[in-house]
Amino acid sequence: MSETSEKLAKLKATSLAQLKECGVTKVDNDQLDDYVNRLRTMVGNRDALLVSGTDKAELETVYRNFVVKKLGVDNKDKGMKAINDVASKMSGIKQKSRPAFYYMVAQELK
């Protein structure tokens, strides 16, 4: 297994653990794999793999780059509510995994 593959596997395992910690019992592994694999080029950048739930600029970036561009939701109130709800649910987790965060935001917006 390559170093990148190992890091992606660890990222997925961390994401699954965080989703479980937040009460997500059924995980769509294909969807989670998609979010993990989107970070393939950034897997060496630890900060890129994490979301700061208290940094307003970071949450705005999640809105623009994930909610609008990837999910196609351009209702800012709805998108930011989902992001803030997830940040609140994950508040007990110090280092929030970006794939887990994205997964939960996508679930909130369904």
C-alpha cells in the first residue's frame, strides 16, 4: 500500500469514528469514499484535512467550495444553517475530519 493510500485509509477510519461519535449509525461508504478521495492531492497537508468549527472564514469556505460548488445548494441561509448545525454536533471533537464534516453537512441538506 502506498503512503498516500495509507493516509487516505487512516483519514477514512478517523471520519468513520467521528461520524459514529456524532450518532451517525448508517454510513454510505461510497459517499464517504468520494469525500475522502477528493482530498487525495491534499493528504499531506494536515490543515486541509480538518475543519475548524469556530472559524467563520473556514465555515464560509466550506459553504462556497462544498455546499455551493459540490452540492449545488446556493441558498446561503439553508447552507450556513446546515454547516453551523454540524459544527455544533461536532463541537466535542477537537480535530474535525473534513470528510466527516462534509458527510454530515450533505446529510443535513437532504
